[in-house]
Amino acid sequence: ARERTGLMGREAVAPRLFPGLSARKFGNRLAASDAVIMNAGGLIADHLSHYLPGRIFALLAAQMSGKPVALVNYSFAVTRPDLLAWVSPVLRAIDLHAVRESHSRKSLLSIGVKPEKIVVVPDAAFAVDTPGSQDLKNSQFTIALQVRGDRQQDIEAWAKLINELRMRCDARVVFLVGCCKHDPPVLARLQKATTVESAAGHGSLSQLQQAIGSADILISDRYHGAVFATQMGTPFIPLSGTTHKTAGLIADLDYDVKVHPPLNNPGIGEIIATVASMLAQHPGKSDQLRSRAKNLQSRLFEDYRSIIQRLLSTADHKKSHIGVEQFW
């Protein structure tokens, strides 16, 4: 816990094991703050409904404290009527929504959030600097894969795709672990079905970035795989997840590649065709992605400065700090 969070002892485990302690600390921070910025944990979505009560209650508590509240760095994809009935009133009362892609702006507008309360701000992951500028590419043509382990996958189709990439493209195929908890079981199942390498050194962001940067193409159904591929200038083929977040990111990047549906046997041919098309325009795509990531990073810092200024301008009292709560 100390290695991954920087916290020690009961502070690291308090949210799960000592909810009373966490609640008191949260209340104290609200009382001492002029404004509140909350990270929504990436998603407020139907399939994460078990997290919604805690997240929405935290927002409501901040509102009831009388502090201006911004909800930042998230995608909104709630469509279930039973969830919308109690989520929507709280979200409509938020002072500022900084969503990470434009599709979520449309979703918030559909539940009655006023347009002046919504801004589209690049994902906070674009703030992370990339590893050194040395050439990371392998001598052999390499295709990297990211396969989400937190939902049901068609392992047979992924294994067949790996074999087709190796045979048709003479490619080295490497599996990248994007989540240390969920993805290793997928890798183990794939290695039973076919031969696939695993990139060494799981566990650090810089190692994941380097592994993506060393590939010629990334095929990923992880949203942040698209983010890090953009930073590293690695052309990527995105597959959709359970929400519109990846499609929204691709639209905002102005990246001319189709978001493919979750992989199954009929979709393998289309992925192979996309790989062939991408190879023909590879250098231009790489330069386009790096330039876009650099621009987004610059915009990100300016946008957060604007968010803070906007919140403080509506606060009743000016103090020397801002309360920031992150919910994962």
C-alpha cells in the first residue's frame, strides 16, 4: 500500500477498513476548504453502480457544506432509469463538470445539466511525462495487445487474431498488462490457447509507456491504452468497452481510425485490414499523435488553472488552500 499510494498504516486502508475515520477526515477537509475538486474515479456509469452510492453521497455532502464543487476527469455513462432518478439531481447541482471527452458532455446535457457548467478537459493522464526520447522500437515488427481482464473476453477470438497477425504480418505479438489485478489471468488463458509473449516489468506506468512505445502498433480495448499510445506516438487500433469513453476520446483526438466492437471471430478480418491500412501511413500517424498529446498536455494545465480560479471566484471566503478529495 505504501508503494502504490504513498500512504502508511491505517491511512492506506482507512477507506475500506475504517470508514468512520475516513468520514471524519472528509468532513474536516470540507470544513477547512474554500472549494472542492473531486475526481470521479474515471467513470460514473451503469456497470459501476455498486460504487455510485459512495461517490454521489460524497458529492451531496460537499454541496450541503455550502462549498463550490467541481467534478473532474471522468466520463458519464448512466442510462438506467433507476440510477438516473437519484444521480441526476445531485449532478445538476454541481458547480462545474470537467469531463474528459465530448460524448460525456452530451450525456450530461441529456439529464438537464446546464451547458455553461460543462467543460471538456483532456484526461489527467496526459499530464504524465513520457519516458526519454531514445528510440524504443524493436528491430522486428511488433504488435502489442491490451485485453481487459475485468469483463468477459472471447479468448478463442483473441488467440486466433494473434495467430493471424503472426502469420499474415510476420509480426512479433506482445501482451501488455494494463491492470495488475485483472489482466494476468487473461494472459494465462491466452498462453494456453496460443503462443504469446508478455512484456517484462509489469507494475509501473513508465514501463507500460515504454512497452507501448517499443511497439509498431497497439491493439487495445483499454481506454488509457489509447491515451498512452497517443503520448508515445504509437498508432493504435481501439476496441470499445462498456461505455462511450473510448469513442469520445478518439473523436476529440481527431484520430481517423474506427473504434472496433469487442473482438469476436467475425471481427478478426477487419482488425487485420486495419493493421494493413495503418502500416501504409505509419510515420504520419506517429507524428500526428505525438503532436496532439503535447498540445493536450499544455491545455490540461491551463484548464485546471481555470477550474480552480472559477471555483474560488464563487467561494464565500478566500483561504490559502483548496480541499481536494480523490475517490477511486
